[in-house]
Amino acid sequence: VRGLVHEHHVARIDEQLGKKAALDTRFRDENGREVTLASLFDKPVVILPIFFNCTAVCDMLQADLAQLLNQVDPVPGQDFTVVTLSFSDDEDPELAKTAKHNYSHIIKRDFPLENWLYLTGDRENILALTDSLGYYFVKRKPHVYVHPAAMVVLSPEGIITRYLYGPGFLPFDLGMA
């Protein structure tokens, strides 16, 4: 049920292909500005849900995504927008800014970094969005989560069109999606 805050017991993805993401959700970008998800849609959007304090797979996923942006045929920023979303409600724009700084160095091509947003938010908005994406994570204790390794590709209308599973995202798959 949308808007209902609940705990999940299994980290998993229930693909929601053809459904609309929760575009009315609000987050803060890495500069602390409020962003409504809907405002990002005039082109396809790729969302990578992670958390910044993750010492395991999230670092790999972020590096993978940055490498992918060097190799993919559609032009990032021009043909699609990229969102790294922290699903940890105790992370803030400061952490997001540091993460963006660290991973943007991997980008070798001409890519307007304002089109790669690093978002943080409160629990209600995070769950509304992740639930709408069918992306379920489990909080084990503060700063410790079990979560799927996947990116979600959405159409310019906010419709979920593809799930890409990592680590080891393929440029071809993202290009096709």
C-alpha cells in the first residue's frame, strides 16, 4: 500500500515493468536543494539505489555505473539523466556530495554533472519510491543494509522499462534500455 511505511524482511526486486514510479516523491540533491522526482523527467532516467556508507557492493556499483557512462552509446545528460539514490534515511547531502565527487572522477567523456544527481531523503519518500520500483531492502542495524544490486531504467514519462542487475553492468544493456 502506497504511503504505508513498513519493514521488509527479504531484500529483493519484484519487477514492476510498465508501472509508474512514485514521481511525487521529494529528495535533496548533493547541494541540499529540494528535488521532486517528477522534475527530473523530460528524458529517460536511470536510478541506482545504494547507500553511501556501504563498504561492500555499493562502491562497486557506483564505479560500474561511472565506467558505464564512459562507454554507453546514448549520451549521458543529453539522452538520459542519472540518479544515484541513497535509501538510507540517515544520510545527508554532504555525504552525497563526497560520493559524487569521488565517482565523477571516473567519467572521462564530456558529461554535464548536473545531470547526475545524488539524492538523499527521509524514510517516507525513500520507501514510497523504492516500493514503487519493487526494490526492497532490509535495515539490519544503523548503517547496515541488505539490498539488491540493480539499476532501474525509466521512460521520460516515469514508466519502469528495464532492470539491470549488477555488479558488472553492460554498456550494451544500458544503451538498449
